[in-house]
Amino acid sequence: MKGLSVNRACAIGTAFLCGISLAALATVYLLTGNLILVWLGLLFTILVFACVAVFVAFLRRKLVLFSDSLCRTMDDMLDGAAPPPQIHEEENLFYKINHRLLRLYEVMRENRERVAKDRADLQELISDISHQVKTPIANLQMVNATLLEQSVPEEKQREFLQASSGQLDKLDFLMQAMIKTSRLETGVISLDRKIQPLYDTLAAALGGILLNAEKKNIHVSVDCPPDLALAHDRKWTGEALFNILDNAVKYTPEGGTIRVTVQSWELYVKIDIADSGKGIAENRQGMIFKRFYREEEVHDVDGIGIGLYLVREIVTMQGGYIKVSSAVGYGSVFSIFLPYG
């Protein structure tokens, strides 16, 4: 039966029915001897066969048209041209197949859009990296060429080597930041959210900026309930808090202040980090969370413009959000909202 074609099966079925019909007519003639009855039976059999033939031809035509339409639809789906046409006859087989094709098309379209977005993000990431590494590499090449081609006094050599060390540190920082960003974006690292005290996470973040704050005589104050606990990833949340605090130290002048305030709300924990720095213009506040964005006025400050981008990614992946309130000359307040659960 597996190797039997549809045409051959129809031919065999027709022959079998013809045989049964002839046998039945012969039996009727032998039993009754009435030739008129036999002719009437033959005429009825011919009509039945004609009706069956018309129905089979109609069904075959319908199946051929449907198979052609199905092939065209699948070709269009593979090319991304158009979705399958809508069929509203809900009780037939064609509707069921069409319904599943629509679902398949939607899945394929979403996958195609996701792949295109991932490709665009990857191209943008590569472009950003290549742009960021140009300056330190050019500086290193210049220093290396000077040391190789010219006779440089020992004191000047030390200055060049210190400059090279600074550029290498910048490259290392850039690569580490890019690794963290790529791991978060690609889902290689999954955040491990546990119910734990926020005080310890905040203390670890503050420990990374206290030395630089002391060098600039910046007063840092913290108001955080020691018993406040919520679900968060300690390592990555600490990374986000450190990035904001580090920016606050960089852009706050000597003798300034940084205030960290933690408040417990009904659904969220609000963490405010306020500084008395230069502030951010309102028309730029929506841009500071973009990858590698830096304002023209702060290019003399160390950084690559990826810290706040990481902050937003980390907070968003934990179901929270971040906002900034700032005015030029009046400092900035970064507010992080993290859910309890």
C-alpha cells in the first residue's frame, strides 16, 4: 500500500466495483430472467459511476489547487514575502492547515526579525569597539615608534612608558567592559537573584570609590537600613551601583558631596545616588544610557561611556528601572528601582 499511487489505487477500486456490479447484474438476470430490470440496473450503475467520477475529479482538482497554493505559500514564507491568505471555513481540513501555516509564518517572521536585530547589534558593537580602540592603539604606536627611532633620555623614556601603561590600562578596561556587556546581552551570564541584605551590596560598591573620593575631599554619606533585604544579584547589582558612584566621583569637583539614600516602597526599593557635580542638560538625559556615549565637555575625564549602559542593562534584567533627575550646575540624582520579588 505504501508504494501504491493514487491513480493506481483509483483504477484498482474502479475495476473492483465494476466487477461487483457486473456480478450483481448477472445474479439478478439469473434469478429473474427480466432483461429490462438488468438494463435499469446497468443504467443506475453507470449513473453512480459517473457521479463518483465527477466527485473524484472535483476532489482531485481541489487537492491539486490546494497543493499548488500550499507550495506557493511556503515559498513566499521562506522568502519572507507575505503571510498565508486567510481562510474562514473553520470546519474543513484546509482551514486547519492554513491556521498552522499562519502560526509557522509568525514564528519564522519573529525569528527572522530577531536574527536581523542581533546581526545589527553585533555590527554596531564591532563598530563601537573598533572606534574606541583606535585612540589608545594609535598612542601606543606613536610612543613605540618614538622609543625605537629616536634617542630619548632616560627621564623621557619613563614618561613615555608611563603614558603607554595608561593606554594599556584603558585598553584592558575597555575589553573587560565589552566582555561584561556582551555576556549580559547574549545571556551567557544569568543573574542569580537571591533574598539578601542590600546594605552589604551597597557597602561593597562604596568600597571601590572611597579612596578616589578622599583624594578629592568629597564627603560621602549613606542612609540605608541595615536589615533591608530584597531579591537581587549581589555581584552585578554591586557593579551597577559602583558605576554610578564612580561617575559621581569623577564629575564632582573637589570638596563636593555624594549622598546615597535607600527607601523601602510598597513594591520597590528606591536607591538614590545624588552628587553635587556639573549636572546633565535635560536634552541629553535620555542619551547618557547609550553605549559609548560621552558628552563633549567631559572628554578630559577618564572613561569610555559604557558604565551607565551596563547599569541600565543590569537593572532592567532584574525587573527594575532607572531614571535621572539633573540640571546643569546643580548636580544629578540617579534613582534605581528594584522590585522585592
